[in-house]
Amino acid sequence: MAAGRHGGRADSALRQVGRPVSIKDVARESGVSPGTVSNVLNHPERVTEAKRLRVEESVRRLGFVRNESARHLRTGNSHTLGLLLLDVWNPFFTEMARGVEDWAFDRGWTILISNSARQPTREAIYLNLFAERRVDGIIVAPHGDITERLIDLQNRGIATVMADQRGSGDTTMSVSLDDVHGGELAATHLLQLGHRRISFIGDPNQVTQVRDRLFGATKAVAASNLPVQLGVLEPTDLTVAAGRDIGEMIVDLPPSERSTALFASNDLVAIGIMQILLRAGVRIPHEIAIVGYDDIEFARQSTVPLTSIRQPAYEMGRSAAQLITAALTGEPPTPRHVVFEPELVIRESTIGRDTDPV
């Protein structure tokens, strides 16, 4: 057969040239037309078994890899989604990504994942790259309000969903948590334990979610009608290292000037603070109680298990993927904005085994 007589020489020649193997090369190698090769790749049921096996053998021998980009240009559908995370180093977003990927993989979608690292410029670059790659849809955990940018992408035929931030109206879709209520839960818990000097650890200008959490804490304090001091300490970042810096600031204060309770805007910051306080001999929660946010796996595994506000990260990711794939397959998403409720998870960082109320 032609494949048997010339296969070795064709294979060798292609390797020497160093160019990608084309459908025409496979057709020549297997002794069929390029149309037959295309059918084997896309509609194998249209080809006899003998020809299909011959083509598949040539594909294997030559190392042919189909040009997906070209196919996407022809069909107008890449079956690919872009996922832009706010902070891939935060386990909350890693878990959210797992939820997106599990839903999408089970339904034949490919995911491209990028990380904005809470940098608006980097966020814009990745959104442009996704559009250039002709993805069908983009799920983005945004740094700030990017509604206008998402509308622009939609006008270019790219479906979009905001994750971990609430959208509004019919122009966008979103999956979020009620962060204002989460802030209320954290502050109310500390107030009920008798704390009257509380510090919120977070920069409300960093991301919308941090601002909402502080607003919720402020609401809870106002509603209590108690003489409460609610201060704000602004870390340089939302990381364990930034939490350690805040911890150093706290231990440098005389005990009489320290807050008796801290509400950290995420668990990583809370864990960093606890590391420094414990190293300095500050007893948690007897001298300082701490509440985190996100309820990542490390929260329950820390030296003093951390009380935290739980976000269902995995479920939020699955919900975002469900919204966008429904829109792309012509199923109108209902509702367009999914809002999850936070949950207070109480551990030993606020109620120790032998802790009395303040």
C-alpha cells in the first residue's frame, strides 16, 4: 500500500523540514483525499473502517496535531472559557477555580486560567488576551467595577460572568456572597462575647469585597447601641506576610491600648497576625480574639483554630460555570445574579475551651 511504501520516507522528510504536519501530509501518507482525513477527524462515522484505521495510523506515525485555532475560526466556536482569578495564591480562589473546572470539564469545555494578582492593568491585559484567543465566555473575579468592560466584551460576542462580586441589571451575570451580611455576622459575634474595642484589618480601597465587609461590621456596631470603638488597620496586602506586619504593630502597643478583638478581611491576614501574637506570648482568644474571612482549609488547621466567615467557594465556582455555559447553549440563566449567604464558623480563636466573655 502507499502508506507502507512511502510512510517511512514521508515521516523522515517532514522531520527534516521541521514544519507542522498538515492534513494534506496525512492524506498523502494514507493514500486518501484531504476530505477523507477531515471526516476521520470530525465525522468518523462517515468513513469506512478500513480508511479510518489507515488515516489514524498515519496520524499516529506522522505526529499530526490538528490546528484548533484554525478550526475555531471556521466554526466561530472554541468551546473554551477564560477564568480570570483575583488572587490565585489565596486558597479561596483556588477552590473556586476547582468548582468552575469540574463543571466545565464534565460538559466538554476547556478552561484557560489566569491571575490578575489584584492589579487592574494586569486584569485588563488578560481580558484582552482572552478576547484575542476567541474564547466563548469569560468568568472573572474582578478587582473593582468592570461592568463597562464586560458589556464591551459581550458586544463582541463573548459571554461574561462576574464571580465573587455582585452585578446588577440585565447587562451582566454574577455569582457573589453577601459580604455586608458577612461583616455583620463577624462583628455581632464579637459584640456578643463582650468586646468593645474591635479593629477591622483591611484596606477598604483595595477591593470591593473588603469595603463591604467593613460596612457590614460598621452596621452591626451601630445597631448594637453600645459604646464600641471600631478602628481600622490597613495591611499593605491580603497575605500572611501582610498579616504578620499588622501583628508586629499590635504587639508593639501597650496591652492597655490594644483592641481586644480583631476582624481580619481574610483568613490569610488573620493567620499572619496570629503567628506574631502567639510568638509574642499573647494569648488567643483570652487577650485578643480573632475572626477571619473565607474559611479556607488552613483556618481550621492553624495552631489556634480560626473562627471565620465561610464562603462556599467551590459552589460559587460551579454556579458561575453553570451560568455561563447555560447562556452559551441558549438557555436563559435564571436568576442572572446568584447570591450566596455567608456562615459564621466558630472556633477557638474567639471562644477558647476555658474562655469567659470579656
